[in-house]
Amino acid sequence: MRTFALGALIVGICHSATASALYVNPRAASNAYPVFATIAAAIINADAGDTIYVAPGVYYEDVIIGKQLSLVGAGAGRSIINALNKPNGIYIDGLDNPGLSRIVITGFTIQNANFEGILVTNASLVTIWQNEVIDNDKALIPPETCPGQPNFETAEGFDCGEGIHFSGVDHSSVANNIVKNNSGGILLSDDTGPTHDNLILGNVVRNNPFDCRITLASHPSASPTGGPPGAPLGVYHNTIAENESSDNGLAVEGAGAGVGIFDSVPGAQAYGNVVINNRLTDNGLPGVAMHSHTLGQNLNDNLIVGNHISGNHADTEDAATPGPTGINVFGVSAITGTVISGNVIDDEAEDIVTNTPALVAIHINDLLGGQIGVDNIGSGAVDATENWWGSPGGPGKQGATTANGDVSSTPWLRHPIQQHGEKENRPDDRENKHER
């Protein structure tokens, strides 16, 4: 996983030998190239492959990028893009610049935009690395309107696009960022094109009150002719790894999961994604929520592996669960190929809930919520063999969680997968270091 992440970052920051450096520093700017008073002026004068270094200061701009370049700030809290009363803090615009690729954004605080702090459309090999994205989505009128948002964002009226939004983006990374106090955290959607093969790694996402921490959502695609929205294009083969999520989606009931993988309309596709080694706690929906709301959707082959999940809320509406839930697999369409393995789930009334007419595989998890380990409330079967239920005696024994519904639980593990006192990955420590 770390090798993948390093490779993605290196791909993003390597340029040709002819690339130039430009500088943004209002106190030193003059008519002499290459020092500029604004980020926008530097971008206009940059050639493809150049690097723009931005001095400490506050920049009241909506930064629009339509060419290959690296934008390097002096660090979060030092180089600040304040987009008050502007659409976005940074917009990487591949919709109007076909083939856009190899963009790096690092070292900024991005705040106060009406919509997303960082929006990326139809681009490849983008790296969003070590930024602070806070207090954006200012145009949101709770619970579900966002006046002025572009028409190509087909299903973001209820969240103004969240803090960071990828739409039609592939082979890109969002790594080691702080994302908090937006409507929601990080959104991957297919409004303008398929979003696939991206890495969301090591981010701290907290206190985003109206939506999920990390959302993978398949939406109706935007029509380039201005007509009715078209068929969804897919959110697939993305990896969500080593992130920390807490206290998201608490302002409105049913607003935010730790990680949400969602199909909306018939034909929606959110498949083949991996959610691994995240810490998902105290969110307004389950730690991981998977929703297929109609027939004719593809929510298959998603892997939920190695996460610590604790203290989240129940799911709601058609995907409702009987109580606070760690993982919910809800599918009107049959959700096939789901694998849930290596997770430690505690402080939940229902560790894992399934409700789909297909087999769900649940193996080698610590099911420690205290009440129900696996609750199958749907018509499909659950293979929940080889899990630790909290007691060597297995599910339903003294001190153990239970299995309800059509659940195969024999044989079970006689020891937990995570031994008491085992050190956990704690991304929240990285936030403290980042903000000092």
C-alpha cells in the first residue's frame, strides 16, 4: 500500500528537464518575471510542467488550473487560499481542458469557498497532498440546497460537493490532508466521467456535519448538451486506506457514514473498491454503509478489510438498521462478491447488518459490539465462519455477540485477531503534528 502511495506521488511531481519555477509573493512582486502578486497571474504565465511556489500569506482567489503544473505552498496555515464568496478554492478543470493530467497541489490551507475547497473534473495523475481543507461549502442551505452550483454536478445540492471532490478522475491521490468543518469530507463521483483507480490515503477527516467522511457515489452523468442527465459512468477500483474519520454527519439524522459506497439511480455502478485499514468512529451513519436502492445497479466486489470501527449510528430510511451499526450492506439489487474481513468492530449494537438477496462473506473479524455480531435481515445468506465473537465458545455464549438470521457461523475463531494492547494505526496523531 505504501509503495503504491509513494509511486503515485512521484508520478505527480516529476517534470521534464525544461520545466521552470515561478513565484507568488505579493510583497516582492513587480513587473519582472517570474514573481507575481497572485496565483492566477502565475498560472497564466506558466508553461506546462512548471512549478509555482506560493509564499506565506492570504490569497483571496478562486484558483483555476487548466494545464500541467505543480502548485506548492509554504505549508498549511501559512499559504492560505481564502475563497470567501467564490465558487471554489482550487478548481482543476479537465472539463474545459481535455487530457489534463499531472497536477500537484501541496502546502495550502483552503477555506471559505461556496462549494468545494478543491474540485477536480476529468483529469488524471492528480496529487492532492498535505493540505488543510476547512470551512468550505458555505453556500449550503441545510438540509438539501446549494444555490449556484454548476449543473454538471448532478447530485451535490445537499452537500455543495464536500471538501474535496473528484469527478471523472483517474489514477490520482488524495494523501495526508486534514479535511474538516466542511459539509462533508472527500467525495468520489461519476457526474462528469468514470472515477477509478484512485488512492485516498492517510487523511484525517473530522467534524463535517452534513454528509459522509469519504463517499464513493455513482450519480446520473451530466449531459454535455444540457439535456436530461445520462446513465451513470461508474466509481470503481478506488482504494480508501489508512484514513481516520470521526464525528461526521451528525447535524442531520442519517447524514454521514465513515465510508459510504452508494448507488443512486438504476444503472448506477460503485464496484470493485477497497476500504482498508481505516479508523471509522462516531459518525452519523454506520462506519461503512453500502447502499443499492433500486434494481439494475452494480455494487459488487467491494472489499472491507482491516478497519477499526466503533461508536457509529444506525442507518436510516430504506437502509435502516435496528441499532447503531459498524457495517451495513443494503441492496435492493443483489450485491455479490462482498468480502468483509480483518475488521475490529466494537461499541456498536449491531456489528454487521446485511440485507441483500445475495451471499455476503464475513471472515476473520473481531465482532465485539456486545450485542449482535452479524444480523442478516435480508433474503440472502451470510457466510460468517471463522470470526471471533468475543468468547471461545462462539456466538451466543457468555460474553459473546450473537448471529441472527440465515448466518453460517461454525467454525469460529477461538482467539481475537487483534490481541489486547496491540498498537493501532492512529492517523489522528498526524493531525496534531500537522497543525502544530
